[in-house]
Amino acid sequence: MKTSVYLVAYDIVNGDSFDYEPFFESLRTLHGKRILQTVWMVPARSDDHKEIYGRLQPFLNHRDRILVIEVIGMANWDKLLIEGDDFKLLMTKYARDLNSLQ
């Protein structure tokens, strides 16, 4: 099975005392790396988008939003929350290129 990297983006709509720590712990358990305030990168098998979503969604409030999408190996970036070399490693080690999708 090929590996991929997934972008996980979320909006926390509810500002009350809902406990989001299990959500963040699940992201860390999936070896996720936070790259922006509400965006993480998660390396996984190339067909794991449903599994990633299924592991994270239960820890969100019913009004929150989540997106899990595979990243294809082309990107530009600036001022991420992880080092540029760490992000580059995620992209080169896990992200598939367009040719592998044909």
C-alpha cells in the first residue's frame, strides 16, 4: 500500500467548555504535525482518509467543521508552525505526485 499525507483542517465553532484534548491527542497518535493554528498534516496509507476522519470526528462538537484531504506533492509555504525541513520531509516522504494518480 502506498503512503500519502493528509491535510486535516478544522473550525472549532463552539466557544464553550467542550473538551478538545481527545481530538488533539488523536491527531498526535496519528503522528500528525501541526502546521498552522487549525491545520495538521497526517502521514498514512493512501486510502486512509475515511479512517482519519472516523478517528477524529467523534471528538468534535456537533457544530464544528473538519476536512480531511490528501495532499499531492506540490506546495509553497511560509511561516509554518513546524520547521521548513520537517514539512519538506512530510511532502517528499509521504505525499504522492500527480503521476502516481494516473
